[in-house]
Amino acid sequence: MTPRPSHPGLRIAMIGQKGLPATFGGIEHHVEELGSRLVERGHEVTVFCRPSYGEARRERYRGMRLLQLPTVGTKHLDAIVHSALATTVAMRSSFDILHYHAIGPGMLAALPRVASRARVVLTVHGLDDQRAKWGLAARTLLRTAGWLSAHVPDATIVVSRDLERHYRDVRRRHTLYIPNGVCTPAADSNDPVLDRFGLKAGHYLLFVGRLVPEKAPDLLTSAFRQVPGDHRLVLVGGSSFTDAYQELVRRLAADDPRVVLTGYLFGSELATLYRNAAAFVLPSSLEGLPLTLLEAASYGTPVVASAIAPHIEVLDGSGPGGRLFAPGDRQQLTQVLTQVLANRKVERQGAALLRERVLRAYSWDDAAAATERAYLLALGRSGVLAGRRVPRASDRSRLDGGREAPTGDGRRPAHRDHLSRETRRLPLLPRRPA
């Protein structure tokens, strides 16, 4: 049972996600798992939702209040218009915390940061300005949003060590590292999804994600074409304002009858596909900390992933059950896929060990507890301190010979996994009313 906090509950607004209940989208699953646990910890959570996401229209879900607001459903206006409306409504309410998700919606955080008594928290799920679907103007705006994400919020949270390094080295700001979690899978289900798509357990490779360039399903489809045998490749996902790219993937898939395009799948259908796959494949060139990778590992399914920093962070090197290949290298991906399919027993044994480590290291309960502490930190109710500017080399040379200063009892401070390097942020905007 989740422990109740010893302090009064907070009123929290979640802004930036598409909506709930979560179907597709890592941010939506993040908000669902995090928000429901914050409710269990005694807080009131309101999630602002877009009418275009999902089919169910509910007032409450898993203890959270769902508030539908309109938006303009185009690639460039969908998120920002909805986030602007949500910010306006939230500022007229008595929230303690406005929690933004992703750097695009986080651009709106400057307004409540200056003109509201609520504290502002932003979770960075990835470097959105590097996503291939955006043109020059949008990327320029998102780069500005990236700068704001480091300087405006009362607390900035990142979901991976790679993002933490980026903010430290590029933005020169300390952040709060709180990684995504993953749930222990439920008992085996008997969903007929395998029969529906003509699949055999243990006889297919699985990709799950949006069909967007940075996730590289086109690379995977091309590499799979050179894999011998009659194994199938199942691509689960769809467009995210990337219809032209989705059509490219469809054309590539049409050239190989072993490739199956299912569209978006959720719930027991997706669970069945994870559990029975010979391997899960994620060839991305850009990620924050992908939930699909954690989910696949949680089922004990062997994983093949591109050797980008967030994947390396989860897999901790390449070996049985968790294989890495050079990003963008189609030939090496073909070789790794062929190797995994030829050594299924060894890969399954390695995947079982990976499963144990992932379930131990990535916990939604831990993420909720750490996020609660981040809120208290932003509100000034905690003994720990919020993030600060990273000293330059010339500054560090004057601080204890470049080492951290000792604590009051003479010991060097030990950093925790969550809320590391907790020091107070230097104010860069005028203080809000007391």
C-alpha cells in the first residue's frame, strides 16, 4: 500500500499531455502512472485533456480529475494552443503545482512563474527540437523552449541520465533526475491477437511506437528484409502528424510479405504481443527514456536497440537478452537480428536477468515519491534544495579545489539516484506575489 504523506495534500495540475486514459504515447502513460500514485499519496490531481485523444470521455480516472479543453488539431498548434488554454484555466484556480510535460508546452510556464502563486515544475521527456518532423521555424521555437526549460521552472525534472548531462553541460543547469517506471506485467492473457494477425508465439520480431523518423521503423523494415527464414516483423503504431513518413514505411513493408502493420494496439493485445515476441526491436536515433523498452524488458522479452545513450543506460551494455547495434547501421542491425533469432534460448536467459534488473531499478512508486519531494522542494517545504547554475571551470577552482564542499559534519555529500545535486536555483525571473 502506498504510504500517505505526513504533510497536507497538494492540488496539482498536469499540462502538456494529450489526455487519459493512456492509449498511445509515452508522456500519457507517464502522467497516468505518476498521477494515480500521487492521488494515492493524498494529493488532488487534475489532468487537462484534448478532445482528439482517445474515445472515452470521463470526469475521473484512477482518482484523477480529467478536464477536457478544446484545441486546434494541427501539427503546429495542437499542443501549444491546448497548453495555453490549460495554463489560463489553471492560473484562475487554486493549484499549488502546475506540472508541465515536454519542453513545447513548458514554454507557457513563464506566465504562472511570474504571475501566479502556484509553483511551476517541468518534466523534460526528450529533446523535442531534434525531432525530424519539425521544420526550421518550429525547431527554432523549440530551441528557445529548451532554454526556457532550464531557466524558468521552479524545478526541472529529467527522465534519463543523458538528459541530466545535457542540461548540466549544455544548459549549465542542474536538474532533478527522476526516471520513468514500469509495472510488473499481469498474469498471462489469452487475447486472440496472434490469431488475428496470423502470428506464431516466439516466431516474430516486435516494434512498438509512433511511426516517426527518429524511431526509424524504415531502417528496421529494410534491415529485416535481409534476415533469412520465415520469422515475421510486427510494427505496432501509427502516424503522429507524420502521414508522409508512415506511407513510406507502408511501401517498404509491402515489399516483404513477412512484415505486419497493425496500427496502434493497447491493453491485453499489446501485452500478448510483448510476451510472445522472439525479440523487441527499437532502432531509434533519438529518445528520452522509452517506456516501450522498459515494458518489453519487463516481460522478459529479449531486446535489440540502437546504441544511443538512453538505451545504453537501460541495457548497461550489449549481451544476451539486450543487444545493441550502431545507430543507423542497417547491415549491423541485420546481423544482430539474425544472431538473436538463431540463439533464442541464450537470449531468453539473458532477458530474464534484464527483467529483474529493470523491475528493480525503474519503479513508478519511487518516481511518485521523488516527484512529491520535487513539489515540496519547489514550495520551499523541504530541507533539500532545488537545482542551481552549474559553476564554470573558473568558478569550480575556487570551490574546495574543484571538489564538493563537505557537509557540516565534515563528510562529503552522497548523491541519491533521485533528486541528485539538490541546491537552490538562482532566481532569473521576478518573484511572484508572496
